[in-house]
Amino acid sequence: MMGKTHYYIIHIALKRHFHKCSSRADLRYDELMFAALRMDYLKTKWAIWFKSLDADKDNKITPEDMQISAKKFEEIRKLIGDKGSVDGAEFDNTKWWNDYIFRKGPGVSMTKDEFVESLAEAYQKDKAAFRQEMERCFGDIAKFVTENMDRPIQEQEFAFGFKVFGQEDAGQVAKAFQLFTAAYGQPTVQQIVDAWVQFITDDDQSKQDMIKEAFGN
């Protein structure tokens, strides 16, 4: 969660803007404040996503991170074996990174701020299109694990799947599995994809966000 100081900064900035624009009948301070806080909540979550993509922890996402990801996919493919999708071996890791991660162009490195702001731009331009893009993004990864999106998965497969998503901390993954089993019993691949889509696209802080709850600290 954001601290009181952060909320105060937003409050002051919007208050100044509101006074400048007070002549506009349709502009209300509370709406501006609410919108700013919702965007800030999303940016907090996008920063968490960036951290999981930055495999070598150099505060940039680069082609080197993509290569680390490719090796990880190959390791997991071998571990999954016959449980995986028949299409898993054909997953195009480079295409996935270029389509969804390198948002300035294929293979173009990005800092955290650049990555977060590029997501903000896409989100603000067309929220529905942004959500559809993220559904494809996480759906493409899930198909690497299994082609049956409604199949319940075991805890080991769950851990493999989250490793694919860039989350490798065993304690955090175990916490995530507990949250999913509490909500769904034995979770399906589709439910995991839906949770990731919610994490990236949903700005409503009143909803439980299992990905943020598990990996946000």
C-alpha cells in the first residue's frame, strides 16, 4: 500500500490543479484524486511485474533478461514432460518478449520508469484493448504449460507455472497457492491467467488481488 506521504503529495498536486481549473463545471477535485490514486495503484503493481522480468536485477529489462527467460522455459519444459501442452515446445519466447514486454521496440531495453509509463500510456489510451492485450500475454504463457485451460493443476505444476511468470521465491509461491486454494479449491490454469490479468489491468483496490498479496512485499 502507498504511504500517507505519497497520498499527501497527490492531494497537494491535485488541489493546485483543481484551483487552476475551477471554472470548468465538469471538473471536480474528488474525481481527480480518485483517478490519480487508482493509477498509482496500477503503477505499483506494474513495478512488481517489472521486478519479476528483470532476471539479472540490473534495474533494466534487456535482451539478456529475455535469454535468461528462454533458458528458464527450456528447463521447465523438461520438468513438465508429458503433463505439458503439445504446443509447449513451440512457444516463441522471443516473440512473446517483443510483443508484450519490449514496448519501445523489439529487443529495446527499458528502465522501470519507461516500462511503467509505457503501460500507463496503453492503459489510458484504451482500457478495453489493454485488457485484451494482457489476456493474450498471459494466455500465451499458459498454453506453454497446458492446452487445457480448465484443467486443475497440482501444487508442483503451480510452482512451475509461476516460475514461467517470473516468480521463483518458494515462500511467495507457496503463499500464492494457499490464496488460490482458499478461493477455488484446486485452481485451474484459466483462474491463474485471470488473476494475472486482474493484477495488471484492475485499478480497484477494494478487490482481493491474489498476485499482489503474494508477491507485492
